[in-house]
Amino acid sequence: MGKASVSSLKKKADKVFSQFVRLRDSDSNGYLDCITCGKNLHYKQAHAGHFVSRRVNVLRYEPLNVNGQCATCNTYNQGEQYAYSKALDMKYGVGTADSLHKRRFETHKFTVGELEELIEEYKDKVKEEL
């Protein structure tokens, strides 16, 4: 059997990273508040919403850039960027949103090995959160 491709590994990494983010942001009963509108929902119904688009590889798996978000804000309201920036600064400190926003032009190309490591790292973190 051949080695997994970068694109298939990204899908696996996205899944485990999303689970980690949603669990990280939830309480002991599995509920979290949407970072942008505050709606309380179970982590299984939440999205892992990216402040800077996940198309930007350098920030795709950056925990500060990805937070629990409801489907309405993330999908239907294009991520609620302004509210998201305010919430990031409240959650992680003033300047967080600006710092992430500035990094959006950095380029990064994932390797198979890097993605495999990332998947294992976040599988372990998910176990810690459960």
C-alpha cells in the first residue's frame, strides 16, 4: 500500500483538529458558546470556525485562529469576521486578531510527515479533552 497523499492527510487532520477545537472550547457537559454570537450549543453541533480562512495553510491548524462557532455564523454569515476579531482579542488578548490577520500572507506547504505528526498530536489532545 502506498503512502497517503497530502490532500487525504489534510482531510484527516482537519477532522481531528476540528474535534480538538470544539472539545477544547466546551464545558464538562460538552457545550460551548459560539465565539461570534454566543449561542450555546453542543460541540457535536458546532463548527470549528477559522478566523483567517483555512485555505491559508500557515494558520489552518493554529489553535488561536480556530474556535467553536455555530453553523449560522460560520457558514451563512461568512464567519462574522468583525465579531470574530473582537472575540479573539477578548479571549486571547488585545492584538490577537491583528497578529493572525498579518500572518495570512505567509506561505506554507505541508509535507506528508508533518501532517502525520499533526494528526497524532491532535489525536492525543482529543483524548486529553474527553
